[in-house]
Amino acid sequence: MSNPLNQLGVVHRNIQRADAAAVQHLSQFGVATIHEAMGRVGLMKPVMRPVWRGAKLCGTAVTVLLQPGDNWMLHVAAEQIQPGDVVVAACTADSTDGFFGDLLATSFKARGAAGLIIDGGVRDIDTLESMNFPVFAKAISARGTIKATLGSVNIPVVCASAAVSPGDVVVADTDGVVVVPAALAAAVAAKAQAREDNEVSKREIFASGVLGLDYYKMREGLQKAGLQYLD
């Protein structure tokens, strides 16, 4: 990935979004299932949390590079949103200011946005919940921002330690946020489906009383490792 600091002050209007059928398929699975199906990669830092209980989303990324304490580029990004997009906002330096609130959410929602992922702070949480607009952020802060310094829209960014390119699939729920590269979306969805099908059968087995110790044949390994049972 090229250095985003070398791409300041640009907006890419035409991006290649992941296949819509693959996005729909991925929307059926939780973040943990997708993360495991993809080889245990793609997660953002666990500081990224839903700002209201029960929020979840799945969509294609419109990426934003912000400057600390400045939300100018979120307004620029609104124009680039297509229905089903998720705005993914990174920042050139650590900032927890309230970049986003109910007015921007209203604008994003009118464009058909599926939600926001931001490596920064947001505010107006009660209103965001009443709007049913999913937001995942690392902070909640009433501190306002300015509009003075250019960033960029639809360039590759690193958001909460995860690489995100425009058009990638972003899935978020209570367990966290995972990014699926657009080119891998269909394959990852198929693997997630296989994993989910397998876990359904396992739930039935464990519900019957079978222990993981026996199902996964752990006892011999534990014995070799030196585990002792004391009565």
C-alpha cells in the first residue's frame, strides 16, 4: 500500500466495489466467522466498538483520510456515497475528537450509506441510535472539529491497524470490525458459509452433552503435556 500522506488532497470518484452478491452473502455472517474463514486476518483493533448497543453493518468501503480534529473530508465523502456503502475514516494522527454527529449521519443516510467506521470520536449517540444508523468508533466525544485542512477520499488507508482499499467489504458487529478485500469477497463468503454450516452441527453435538475434550480428542495431548487430575 502506498503512503497515504503522498495522496493528500485527492478524491477518486470512480472505484471498483466488491461484487454485490458476495457482499450480500457476507452480510449473513458474524465478524468472528468471517475473520476465521479468511485465515484469522483483517480485524481492526478491538478499541473499535459500536457506539450504540446492537449496531451492525456490512457494505463496501468509501475510504476517507482525515486530519486530526478536522472533519472537512467527511463532508466531501458524502458526495461519493452510493447505496450500501460504508464510510471508513482513518486519521493522519491519533485523534478522539467528535468528528461525526447526527447532521452528518442524516446526510450519509440520505445517500444510502450503511454506516460509518471511524478511527476517531463521534457524538450525538442517542440520536444516532434513534436513527438506526450504525457507527463504530474508538471514542465518544462531544469535542467539536474544524474544517480547514485537506485529506483525501477513496485512497487506500490504514484504519485501526487494518488496511482498507476503496470498494473492500467491511463487516462490523458487537465482536468487532473485519475487512475483506474486494477480490476475495466471494471466496471468503463461501468459506464462511462452510464454517457456519459446520458450527451448526457442532452446536447440536455440544447441546447433547458431548464435551469438547472428547469431540476434539484433546485428552491424549493434555496427558502428554503433563496435565494431572487430583482428587
